[in-house]
Amino acid sequence: MNLTKIFKKINPKNSIIIIVSLSIVFINFILLYFIKLYKELPTEDELKNFTPVLSTKILDRHGEFITELFTEKRTWIEFKDIPQHIKLAVLAIEDHTFYNHWGINPKRIIKAMIDNLIKRRFHVGGSTITQQLAKISFLTHKKNLERKLKELILTINLEHHFSKDEILEMYLNQVYFGHGAYGIQQAAKIYFSKNVYELTLSEAALLAGLIRYPSYYSPFKNYDRAIKRRNVVLNRMLKLKYIDKQTYQEAVNQPIIVGYVSVPSATAAYFVEYIKEKIEQEFPSEMLYTEGLTIITTLDLKLQKKAEEIINKHLIEIEKTIRSTEPAQCALLSMDVKTGQILTMIGGRDFKKSQFNRVTQAKRQPGSAFKPIIFLAALENYYTPTTIIEDSPLVFYNNGIDWELLATTSDYSKIDFTKLSKINITNEQTFLTNLNELKEKNRIWIPENYKNKYYGKVTLRKALELSLNSCAIRLTMELGTSKIIEYAKKLGISTPLTNTYSLALGASEVIPIELITAYNVFANYGIKVEPYGIIEIKDKFNNTIKSYTPKETIVLTPESSYLITNLLKGVIRNGTGYYARNLGKICAGKTGTTNDCTDAWFIGYTPDIICGVWIGLDIKKSLGKDATGGKIACPIWTEYMKFATENLPNKDFVKPEGIIDLLVDANSGLLPSPNSKKVYIESFLKGTEPKEYTQDIETYSLPQETIEETTGF
């Protein structure tokens, strides 16, 4: 029997009774549920006196305590003592109808929903200031129906028991402004080292603009973005007629001078800030300071402390040779090769003086530290480690479209001067007379090897070991700059690279963490792993909120990775990275030095750990004569890696199945003859190994320079 037949047999009067009874039960259920929710909400006194007390503990990979994040006790500022321009700035950007609604703004919610649907992501919020106050006071950040209902009840409760001025007062004293600043007074202190009553309109607008996304708009992390956001607030105030045109113009033109964020930790300050930013991208910022989290990081505190000690010692010595009032700056990043877990991060000299993280934010020229990407491209495009390349001077002419090769010799009489006739250069004499001017105007480019030394015919291996600029440029010309850029992007370089031959010399800026990640692909047999700093986040009850695992992408073959690593082992054994031999373990790496020694690099790795070191000045000024990557960055790397690997076995990189080893002539790159003066074992991709033997007439004699003479790049 179905339900329709059952209801037909029920007396109509009984039907009404049943419906009414069910309705009463349902209403009572809803009422009881709302009463339950209401009882779980704070009282008026609890709301007004609320102060977060639960701190977040940050631990290293071994459970060692790094630091603690918490809010300082707030200084409650009464409504009458908060300047009017601060109130108006916040109202303008957060809730300009605050004094006209009853806690909920239906129009704003509908508009936000439409905007979010159009953009297909959560972009605009519809919460009023009263709703925000309800949420930041006692409610959790879980996005579920119960939390939203509690927010609705508490919002109405706030509007019923408090005046609009009282609600705004509570909001301004409790809202989060980033960097641990809760409330307008603490924000004024942290960002501007001022009291709230000392803030200018321009400063007030900047603080108001932080409320929506404190980490994203932080002036400490991105000054230009913060200024644009401030201008949005000021423009909003102008449209709402809170300020006039003249006041607006004065505020927009006022420069902003920010103070310094309180240091969260004497050790690993840059790393702590790095993981805070990562967490704030996924969770509400307030969680870091109020909900008693435990954050287990990838950092090795023992290694971090040693790295900071080594950096400080070396920078003091480096500064004795620098004629500059600017302090020498640094970046050091080490990671687990297999997982990408960050073991050590140093983003600068002193976090108190500069929160700019040079590991993750600086854009610097890599110099010859970029060359392994070029040589990798060569190995994957018909070159082998023993392919012969010509190392001789190059002269280029900028024809207005691209660089055009004029000569492959330092004998300028051999230049085809018909190509220069349009700029009135017709012979060697006029060329030499105008050469400096032509260089300054970027019409003539004569790249040079370190100390202007050239070696004639060399193997691909020797070209990388000695970091020969001429050879790197020739490879780039042969392969094409577009292909080199393609490889750089595949390895993880995101910054735009110049599509010119100067790319071969590392003239395009890169971010240190990206270049180090690119090298890690070589160490990890072609697998790119994204660097990360957090293993697990737990709540105050020790429940796991989120855990993190390596993010892997295969971008190269194991064979190609092994071949470039094998070449980079030679850089340390026979070339510019010779100082790293002091590590006493098998390793691979490359130096990097830019023009005038403004940037010094060394990036190297063992099968277990990769580390990159950069030294320079923020103003991009010379570090001094011969302040090369081999001489000032490599010693820092070596001392750190000796400590980091002291308990690890000295193991070699595993050779893939597709690699074959052969004895070759060091000069010709061919199979050795009885008369070969120097031979060694070279690795090749199977099928690309040399088949011919060295003939006496084809033997090239590489000048036997001392290693110290080749440590420039």
C-alpha cells in the first residue's frame, strides 16, 4: 500500500492535526537548535573583554622549538580617541553603509555572490563590520552552516545590545592588520612606530587597506602594492565625499615611511616569515596568533644556527674589502634533494633592519651560474661532453634588430666594415677611435673571458669547467636563445629572460630560490620538486589540520641529469669551483660572477643536500676587484656543507642504465691513442660515445693554466 492510499483514508480533520503537529515539532526543533547555538555564544562582557591568549608554536623537523607567535596585550582605544579620518578610511573600504544597516547588508551579499560567480572564485566578501566583529571575536573559521548561523545570531545580538559607535570601537580594537598586529593602536606601532592619534590620513588609509588581505597588501613585503591599495582607499573616500579633492591629492602624494616589524625569532627569522606567509595564503591570518597551532617545519635548527654563524663570519671579512657604507647582503638556501624540504634559509644580513627576503624575493643576475642550463640544452641537442668548441674572441654589432657577429678574433682588421658603414665606421682606425663610445651606446659588444684568456679548441667539459664565456655564447648562438629560455622555464625559472645572446652570460635576473630549484633537478635525476617549509599543522587539540608532501614533476631524463651533474663535478675537480674540494666528499656545482663583481654565486650539491649561496649589495654595486663566486661564495658553501654532511656517507651519484663510461683523450675528446698525453674516463649517453681514435695531427694542446687563474666566473 502506498502513501497516497494511506492519506486518502485519513480524515481531513486528522490531516490538519497531523500537519499542525509536525509543524509545531519542526518549529520547536528549530527553536531549540537556535537556543543551543545562542547559549554557545559569548555574553556581552565576554565579547568586549575578549583577548586571544593561545600562541602558535613553530618547531623544526626534529621537534626543536624555533619560536612562538602570539599577540601582545592590546591597548584599548576608546571611540572618542580614535581620529575621525581613521574611522572614515575603514568605513569607506570595509562597510560604508555601516550606520544604515541592522548588521546584515542583503544588497552587499547579493552583489558579492554575483561578483564571485562572474570571477568563478571567492574574490569579494559581503560581510559587514558587525559580521566581521562577530567572526573575529569567538567564532571559528570553519566555513559550515552552523558557523554561519552563529555569526548571524551574534551579529543581531551585537546590534541589539551595542550602539554603532560601540561596535565600531570594538572592531577597530580587535581587527587584524597583519604581522601580529591586532587593533589599530598596535598596527600604528608596528607599521609606523606611532600612536594612533599621530597617524596621517595617508597612513590611516594604508592600514585600512590591509584589513581585507593583510599579508598580500603588507608594505613590508610589497611596498608598491601597499601604496596602490592605499590609493584605492583614498579614492573610495573621495567618491563617498568623506574627503575633498585637495585633501585626496595631498594624501595620495604623501610618501609612506614604514617602521620595522618586531622580530619573531632571533634565529631563522626569514624562514619564520616565509612560512607565515605560506600559511596566510591558505588560512585566515588570525589563526596564526589566536588558535594555539603547532607548526612542524622542515627546518633543521642545528644547521640553521650554524649557517647564520658562518654567514656572519664571512660577511665581516668580505666587508673589509668593500668601499661602501652599504652592508654586504646574502642569501643561503639548502634543501633535501629528494623532497625539496627546506633545511636552512637565510634571506639577508639582519631581519631587524630589512625584512626583504633575498632568497625568495630578490632578482639578481646569475652570471655564469646560469651556464649549466645552456650546457644541458647542448647535451640534449646533439652535443656530448667531449664535443669540441672554439674558444676565441667575439665581436658583435647591434644592427637595431639583433646582435650580428662581426668577428671571431681580436684582430679588428679582419672585421667586415661594410656592415658598419651606416654608422660611419669604415676601417680599423675609426673603429678603435670610437670603440668606447660604441660600447657605451650598446652598438658594439665584445664579451670577454675571465682575465681575457682564450684557449682555442676545447671540449664541452673544459668550457664549463673553466666557465669560458666565448663558448657559452657560441652554444647559445647555435641552439638559439628561445630554446635556452624554454629549458630555463622547464627547470622552474619564472622571471622573464632576455631573448639576446647576453643570456649566455647570465645577464637576465633570476630569483635565487628558483635557480637553486633548477639545479636540484640535476641532482634529483630529472625530477623537479617544489621547495616547501611546512611538514604539518596541528590544532590546539593536537589534531592534524593539514600535512604537506613533496610536489614532483619529471622534467628531464635521468641520463641528461647525470651528464650535467658529471660535468659539474668537473667544475669542482678541475675548474672554478676548486675550493669546494675542501668538502672532502663527492659533489657538483657551479660558480657565478656578474660584471664588476656585483653578484657572487655558488650553487652545489651532493646526492643528499643542495645549497645555494649568493653575496652582493642591495644597491647592485661592485663587491670589489676579484670578488668572484669562486672566491667569496664558494668558501661559505663549503664550510656550511661540511657541517651539513658530516654524518652522511660519501656516496657518488648513481649512474643510469643509459650511460656508458669510456676512456678518452682529454684534449681531443676522442678515443685515446698511444701518444695521448692526458686521458680520463668520460660519461656518454649510449650511442653518442666517440668511435674515432685521436690522431697526432688532431691533438689539441690546452694550455696548462693553474686552477687559481681560472676561478673568475
